[in-house]
Amino acid sequence: MSFTRKATRRSVIGAVAASAALVLTGCVAGEGSGGSPAANAAVESGTLNIDFATYNPLSLVIKKKGWLEASLKDQGVTVNWVQSAGSNKANEALRSGAIDVGSTAGSAALLARANGSPIKTIDIYSQPEWAALVAKSSSGITTVADLKGKSVAATKGTDPYFFLLQSLSEAGISAKDVTVQNLQHADGRAALENGSVDAWSGLDPIMAGAEQKGATLFYRNLSFNTYGFLNATESFLKNKPKQAQAVVNAYEKARAWAVANPDETAQILAEAAGLDLAVAKTVVLERSNLNVDPAPGEAQRKVLAKIGPTFVETGDVASQKQIDDAVATILDDSLVKMADASAIKDS
């Protein structure tokens, strides 16, 4: 055999081997249209880490009903539910990879994205009035102006914190004129009730519970409340698109169910949060618009653009460019556009 024929034979064998390796690699990675269904399914098996939160009633419905477990079981997916005590905690879990999908306020999602967290908003789960300024009825505090020189509990990185900042600015009071005690939401309520702080920038449903016990919501402003954002890490969206679509499908099934069954939704919230049913009904029926357009879009973009400069003023974000880039890249409506609630199985 001549050298030329030997070289040609080696080249052909090498090409076949390389092609086989590429095919195998494609199957393992689930890339391209050539990957087998079994191989692609294997890529998406494993665990879906998703949060639930008392400030996100739809998450409670999905968890209670077991819809994701039923729908993803055949794909070999285990659903791991992780509770978020606030938007700041959900952001921490998303950034660390502890969860793939998490619930935050729009303001908190923007803050995270602007500071480098690789998340996308894939669904709008509510348009709530969940934040307000709260004081004891006996405190003598009746206006925002009364907060000058006072101490206020708020959870930094969440809607109530940014609600406080916007309220102070509107009243012509510098944030430096108020002592902010950075406490998690439930701890803020406790601090108000035991007199450790003069006021609290509260969050429902904890705030509704405090109101039932006699606290006063002395300042409310719906326009200072940002939407409920359902966020996912970019790596999850890229590597497990079928799971991501299943999550949004489940949210849209939960939305329709909650709108049709508000009293039962309130009951689920009451059980999950340890609330009186009357308090849960206040949150669900009076202060939560669950029938909001779920597609992240222009309405949310306007809200984010409005709150963004406040982050720069307070030093929470270094530059306006970071805000602008985040506003331009955080919203992703593709999964909502393809949402199919009927694809979600009952448990």
C-alpha cells in the first residue's frame, strides 16, 4: 500500500471518528436537531429548584396543587421548593444558584440585574399594592413628613425599601434625615410592635396582619409599588428550556385558577402564611391584581425606568448606564407567548 493510500485511509478513519464524537457530544449536550429525544430529555432531568413566597400567591397555588411535580415526573425531574422570605432573599438564591426560578418585586429584579446578576424576568405574576408605610395608631405619625428624625424598619433590596425612598423624596425629605433599620419583613413588624422603631415600610401579607392588630397604614401609593416579577437564571433558560416553559405554563394555569377561585386562593395563602382568613382575603381580593397581563413588556419597562435613577442616587447601583442596560435586557416575554396551561397535569 502506498504512502498516499495509507494517509488517505487514516484521514477517512479520523474523520469518521471525529464525526462520531461530535454526534455523541451533541447528544450529551442536547444540542442541535440531531440529538435523540431520549438524550435531550436526559439533559433536562434532575432537579428544578424553584421558590415559593407568601407575597406570591400563584407560587403557593402551584405548590399546593402539585402541578409541576405531576407534569415533570415523566421527564425525570424532581421539584425542590425553596421559600423566599423577601425579594432580597430570592435574589441571593438566584445569584448563588440555589434556585433556578425566583419571585421578586420589579425593583429588586432591576437592582440585581443592574449589579450583574444574570437573570431574566419570564412572567409577571401580579400587580400588587403590597407596600405601604406603617405606624402604631398611637404614634402620632400621620404623614411622611412626620418621619424626619425618626427610625424606620425596611428590608433593603425590596419594594418596601424603595417605596420608603420614593415616599421620602416626594415629601422633600432626605434619606439621611431618617434612620433606616435594615430588618427582614417579619422582623420589621416585630420591631414596630415592640417599639424598637417608630415606623415600618411593610410588605403584605405580613403588613395586613399588622393592620388587623391595630397598626395604621399612614401612607399608601399604588404607583410606588412595582410589579411581581418571576425571574430565572440565564443558565437555566439556556440549558433547560423545557423546564422553564413548564414553569410558565404552570403559572398561567395558576393565574386562571386563582382568578376563578379567589376565596380558595386566600385560604391557601392563609394556611401557608399562618394568617387569619380575613387577612388573607384582604391581600388577595383587595391588594393583589392577579389578572394582570403576564407578558413582561412596556408597562414594566416604564416602571423600571422610573425607579432606576433612585438606585444611582442612593449608591445601590454605580451608574445610570448599568440601569439602562438592565432595563433593556431583563424582560423576556418569549415563554409567556408560548404558554399552554393545558399542558400542565393535575396531580
